[in-house]
Amino acid sequence: MFYAIMSEDVSNSQEKRKSARADHIARLNALKDAGRLLLAGPHPATDSEDPGAAGMTGSLVVAEFDSLDSAREWADADPYVAAGVYAKVVVKPFKRVLP
């Protein structure tokens, strides 16, 4: 089943994101390579592809896991969590309807 991992950043998270980005992206690529990643990306702080100094306000990952517990375990092990990027992480089952 798919699960949505919705994360909210702490204030001024840009430097923390930079420090952990390579490891964060590597984990996402591992999900992609396993055919389990539906989508992933950050939420810009402004209505722009490149928010500049405004940075990001959070992230969304939708991926396939065996259970809600395994999705939560994966989310808890994210390098952004360890780096203090996220203030809050919510994991919910996701039912893909379209496309």
C-alpha cells in the first residue's frame, strides 16, 4: 500500500536541509530504484519553483511500504529528522486514484 509522509520544517531550515540533503536524496533514490516511490518533493515557502532565501516549509513523500509501521520507521530514519529539519512528520495511508 502507498503511504503519504508529510513533513513540516522548523523555521529557517535551509542550512540544515543543505547539510543532510545528499543522504536524504540517496534514500529516496533507493525507494525509486526499488519501484516503490510514487512522488517526492519539498514545499517551497513562496509560490515559486525556486524560493531562494525563503527556503522550504516541508516535504511530501508518497511511497509503497508493507505497513503503516514500516512507513513510520522509514520516515523516522530520514536524515532530515536527524539533522533537525522537521518539526513534525505525519504518516498516513494513501489511496492512489488518479492517474
